[in-house]
Amino acid sequence: MPLGKALNAGMRRALAEDPKVLLMGEDIGTLGGVFRVTEGLQAEFGKKRVFDTPLAESGIVGTAIGLAMRGYRPVCEIQFNGFVYPAFNQITSQLAKLTNRHEGDMQFPVVIRIPYGGHIGAVEHHQESNEAYFLHTAGLRVVSPSNPHDAYWMMQEAIASNDPVIFFEPMSRYWPKGDVDTSAANIPLHASRVVRAGTDVTVIGHGAMVSVLLQAADAAAAEGTSLEVIDLRTLSPIDYGPILESAAKTGRVVIAQEAPGNVSLASELAATITEKMFYSLEAPVLRVTGFDTPFPPAKLEAIYLPDADRVLDAVDRVLSY
């Protein structure tokens, strides 16, 4: 099924298994959301459990916090990534801090779904990758699936978490189909994974970037270079086990992301890999990222967003050391 349908199926299962699960957001009910990710769920579970909210992101998250305090498990949809900023104070100053403020005596199981990333030809505030803001905030878990199977299971695991989870959904991957095993989860929510074994260079990414890395790996293999591809899946906390093991094996690492490179997830990964694996590395850890500019008009997004060619250029550079 497509990733969008897998998310829908994951939420449907969570709604069916726990009457305390609620879905809330702008146009998620009758319309099923801008991307139809919640399509059919209001008809199945009713307007008291799947409901439309006013166009007020701060109110959406603030209401979800209150619901969580009363024992519910609200799942909030932010319509597009750039629309989350009116709720930024509620998320970073309140939701992320409340469990710690209550010394663990209260739990706030809120999931905030944020469609993000490029490749959909949209306008400003609709294609940014703003995950770094939330990665920097203690008290939040942050994840992003790259394929339908992970989307199905990670959504259920996020809803079951007793901590707030920021769930970044790569918009460009809503429609491509993939296998989904609904009978058994693959790996836990906070676990990175090697999705393609290799020996020469480790390439790391998350969300839509994983498909770009796999394209680069195919092209590199045709030229005799073996890339090991790692899907992060969890952005906070980061599961460094497979990452460091792979870096020790290949000695060369390239990190790719759609977000700007300055003070980013890629920056943190590069610093930590260098600190922990310095004597195993044969070359500097390189980053392939979006540019440190506002997201451009749609006709320029192909220049802004990293593609397989830019990844392969970085691979060539680390192999040249």
C-alpha cells in the first residue's frame, strides 16, 4: 500500500484498540485531510474521536495537552510543516517540559503529525524540513518513516508512547507503494536500520532521502562502488549502534538530508561519528544538504534538494582521500 494509506491503517488500528485515542486537526474529518491520510476514519469512529478543529495550531496543541492530562491519547495533524510555528511555544515550552516539570508523575502521550519535505511542487511554508527545531528540544521524541511498513508500525508505536512524539511524514513518499506486513512489527520505534549492505562508503538519511540514497547506491554499484545505506528512522533519540558499526566497517561516511546543513541533524551526526570513530575514519564525514536559504519557488526545488548526483559527488570525494 502507499505510505499515506499505511499511516491511515496504523491510526485505524490504534483507534480500534484504544478508546482513548483521538484524532484532531484542520479538515481531517469529512475531507480526510489535505493528503487524505485520515480519510474514512471519522465515518468509522465518529465525530467525537476524529474531529475538525479551528484553524489555530496553538489551540490544537494546547487542547491536546489538556486531553492528555485527562488520560486521552490525542494525535494532532499539522496541515503542512510551515504551519507548525503558531504552535511552537505550546510544543517546546509546554508539551516537551511538562513530564519533567511534574517529576514523571504525569504523562503526556501526544503525537503531532507533520507532513514535511520537498518534491511536491508546492509553495513556501509547504516544503520545508524543519526537524532541527524539535530535535534540539529536550522532552520530545522525533521520528520519520521512509516506507509504508515502517509508517504503519511506527504510527502505532508513537501513539502508544507515554512521551510526546513529533512524527514527520515525508510528503513525497505518500503515494509510492510498498509491502506492509500487518501481522508483525519489524523493529522498535527508536532504532535505525541498514537497508542495503555495502563495504566502501556508509550513506545515511531519513524520510524521502532514503529513496535517493538507494538510487545513488544502484548507480554506484554499476561503477563498482558498494554503498551501505542506513535509514535513521528515529531522529531523537538517535540509534547510533548500526551507524557506528557501519562507519567502523567502511571508514567513510556521507550524510544526506533535505534540510539546510547549518546546525542540523546532519551536523550532529557528523560530529558524533567523528568523535566516536575518529581512528576508524579514512576521510572526513561529509554532508549533502539543502542550502542555507529559504525554500525556493517550486521550479527551483530540484536545484535546492539533494539528489543522487550530489550524493555520488560526495561519495567520490570521500573515496579520494
